[in-house]
Amino acid sequence: MFTKNLFKKPKNELESGEKEQKAPVASIPEELCISCPSCKKAFFKTDVNDICGICPSCSHYFKIGARARIELIADKKSFSEHDKKLTSTNTLAFPEYDDKLDKARKESRENEAVITGVCSIGGYPCALFVMEPRFIMGSMGRIVGEKITRLFEYATKKSLTVIGYTVSGGARMQEGILSLLQMAKVSGAVKNHSDAGNLYVTVLTNPTTGGVTASFAMQGDIIIAEPNALIGFAGPRVIEQTMRQKLPPNFQRAEYLLGTGFIDAIVDRKEHREFLTRVLKIHSGGKS
């Protein structure tokens, strides 16, 4: 008579009857570790943070917060924040937008998707804005545009160089035309700043897309990017579906844009402070 255990392999216990003792697996709290999406290896967050948010194994660039970037490039205790209390409201009564804003504030611990202010880098004063990826993916709403516009206006009055770090999924759809208007508003402030003889440097990080790319991200006098950063207006899949053509390898990546002349240089994250110091020194004629 056939039974379900007829072809089951019997256990082969050792004659001693003692089972092999497995070494206990160390339990590491998730808040202490981070997994690399590229090489799939896990590392202590402190080890990754010590090398500027770069994977120790494969050199993958992790997204880092706006304040972490400020700490990497600004002289110690030199950053003074502007318009910290400005934050978005649900002006158009868009469904669930209030909840989205509340969640973004809790996750990012920031009031808005950009931090603006003044600081010194290598002893040279400048105005600085840094976009926050954890606040609705750095999307541009009317407050983001307002804060950046105010910074350019301040920099124009004080004859300061503006350095801008961009990371964005584009214009914030929950604010409709009010969001899209920021492209023109910020662009006007950039033009006035340039006409006054001031320098504007943009640092494009992964990803910089949509209305931010179509306006102030690509208006810098000097445009640099981090390695392998995605930079473009519409996404690659949207373009392929529209054109019905296969796009070239690494299309819209920083390396491709450098080869086609859209950006001036690709700079490793660990070298940003040194690079920006040299640029500020040259522009100031060596006078700090």
C-alpha cells in the first residue's frame, strides 16, 4: 500500500544522537543598518555616513538629506538658514494633500522640500539652497519656488554666489498651475542675479527631473552632477513609449549628459567641497 511517506528520505542522525549546534545569528536592529540596492550588501549606517553616503563595496550613491549635504560642504557652524518657517498649505483643497504634507514633514523633519540660507565654503561666502529628497521626493511647490526666489534676491543685493543642490521628481501636481508658475518666477530671479554679474553653480543629484530640470537646475553658469545621476524632463520610459524607439544606453544619466554637453563636469560627492572652494576662489579673484 502506497503512503505519502514511502519515498521520503529518512533522517540520518549521528550515532551519538546529538544534533549539531548552530552558531547563533547576531540580531542587528534595522535602524543601525542599511542595505545597498546595487550590490545587495548590508552595512552599518555609521560606516556609510563616514564616507559621505557612498556604498563601501560598489560605490553606489545613497540619497542623503539636505542638512547632511550642508554639513559636507559648508564651513563648520557657518550656515545661517533663511525662511525656515515657510511651509506649503493645501490652497487648492486637493484630496489627501494635507495628509501627504504631514507625512512628509514627519519623515524629513523639515517644513519644506528645500533649505535655503547663507554660509561660507573654504572661507568664501555664498548663498546656498539644498533640496530635500524625503519631502515628497523634492517636488517643487509654490513655497519651494518662493524660498529659492527670495534667496536669489538676497544674493543679488549682497553680490553673493549662489550654489544650488537639486534633487526632484518635478513640479508638485497637488498645487497645479501654482507649482508650474515657480519655473518662471525662479528663472526671473536667476536672470536678475546673473545680470548683476553674480555666479550661479548648480549641482545635480539623483534624480533631477521635471520642471526643476526645465528651469533653475539647468540655468547655472557652471553645472556639475554626481556620478550616474538621472537628469531629464520626462522619464526614459515615457520617452520610449512616445517615440516608439529604444533609447541609447545610460540615456539621461550624468555621463551621457556630459558627453552631449549638457553639463560641465561630474564630481564625486567626496570632492564637492574642494571643487566648490576652487570655483569660489577663482570667481572672487582669490579674495575671501
